Amino acid sequence: MQTNMNQDIAKTIRKSVCAIGYLTVPMEEHKKDPTNPDFFIVGTGFLVSEDLVMTNRHVLEGLYKQEDEKGIPKEQFLISFVYPQKDNEPNWQLCYTGITKSFIPNELDRPDIGFIGFSREQTSNDFDQCKPVVFDDLSGVNVGDPVAMWGYPTGTALLQPDLVYTQTQKLCRVGPVLQQGYISAGTPFEVEPGTLEFLLDIRTYNGMSGSPVFNPKNGKIIGIHYKGNKLTTSVAVALSNIDIEFWLTRLNEEGI
């Protein structure tokens, strides 16, 4: 079966996706040679409002523990978008922006999600190409439906020639990769009203956590990837337009 991927939709969502990670050196030092693998990617995120990125709780927890374990200062915690230069495609630009605030639901029964706030003032003029995603209402989602996701499997290693992270190899590419598959099942059973998770026949790896799962025909988001067994099945938290409206309202109340 074919997923009938709409290329315009795929490109639009790619611009909304970011890498989440930290610089191992100060930014001024990294700027001297941006091809050095100084930005260590721990996960993926995507725009849900003009200055807010959604990701997984465990991605944020993994990022922030680097301050204690490796002494990485908070100003080196960054998100990174890649998008074309306007009127100059296929040339691209890489935009790093700092994390101004974050939010992780502290309730034990909440899904594996988290949010990152950032300042658009740190972005380039062409950043307005990066639009917040649109969520589905999930009413028409079924087992067997095609799905896709953009993300950074294996993190920084994905950007190096041998696909293995090493500080000695320069970066050879930028940007996330596209994975495609189908909805295999739901949790607790079928895909139905109240479904908590989608099981997907997409092989994923560390670094894909936080990737948006979308319908490749209409571009609407149906969930966020958060785990998998790396061999056959990955799992996404099911997210509807009502769910995201709830979280955006709560974040506004929290001052995020």
C-alpha cells in the first residue's frame, strides 16, 4: 500500500519540527565552525503555537539532567529549526534559539508530554515559514490509516557521515528525516473514542521522541511519538484538537 504523501504537506510540517538538545561548547565557540558536532540532540519537538514547542516529558527531563551530570549551563540548552532561505531555495538556514521556559505536567496520570517556550526575537526573518501544526479531531482515525512523522532518530549521529556520533566527524547534513507507516492498533484495544495511544508499524529510535505523528494526506496531527521497541512497533500518545486546546489554555493560566 502507498501512503499518498502530499509533498507540500510534508515540507510544511518539516518546517514546524525542531531538534531539542544542548551545545557542548559556548555558542560563540560553536559559531567558529558550525560543522562541528557540538549540538547534541536528545529529542524532537514541534510548534503548537507561535512561540511554543511540544515534546515529551522524558525529553525535557533528559535535557535538564545534563546540567547536573555534565555541567552544561542552561544557556546552552537550545532548540534548532531548519528551513529554506526565502527566494533562494534549495539553500537552507539553521536557526538555534534558547529555551526561555518549560512546562512538564506533574500529575502522575498525565501523558508523556512537555512544552518549551522560546523567543521569536532570536530567530531569523525567514522563520515565519515555520507555522504551528493543526490537530485532528480524531473522529475519522482508524486502524490501517497511513501515518508519518518527522524526527531525529539517533540524534546528532543522523547528521554525520557514518551515522554514528563522534566528535571527530563533521556534520554532513541538517534537518529531520521522514518516517512512514500505518496505525496498527490502539490502547486499550481498537482505535475508538477515548483511545489513549496509537501503536504504529514504524521503526523508531532514540531521538524520535517528541516527533509529531500526522496524516500524510491532510497534514493534521493525531499524536506525539514517545516510545517504541526499535524493531517493529512505535507508540504515540493520541492527541486531538480538544486536547491541545486544553493544554494551551492551561499553559496560558500558568504563564508559560
